Amino acid sequence: MQEENRNAWNWGFTAGAENWNGRLAMIGYAAAVIIELVSGQGVLHFWGLL
């Protein structure tokens, strides 16, 4: 039985895809928090959507 490379960029519901999804979600969340702290506005107000 071969082990799957969990850092490989795979499409679909695979362990590697779920790892990348989590990593990118953490980066997006951190970016939203930093924008809010620096600008004093929510992300949607910062982008002029509200």
C-alpha cells in the first residue's frame, strides 16, 4: 500500500485537497483580521461593498 502525499495539489475530496483548503482558509481569515485591525473597518466596508 502506497502512502498518499498529503501536500500534493489534488482535485476532489482527497486528504491533500482538504489540507490545502484549510491552509488557504487560515490565510484568508488572518488577512481579514489584519485588514480590520489596520483600517478600523470590516472587510466589506473596506472594499466598499456595504
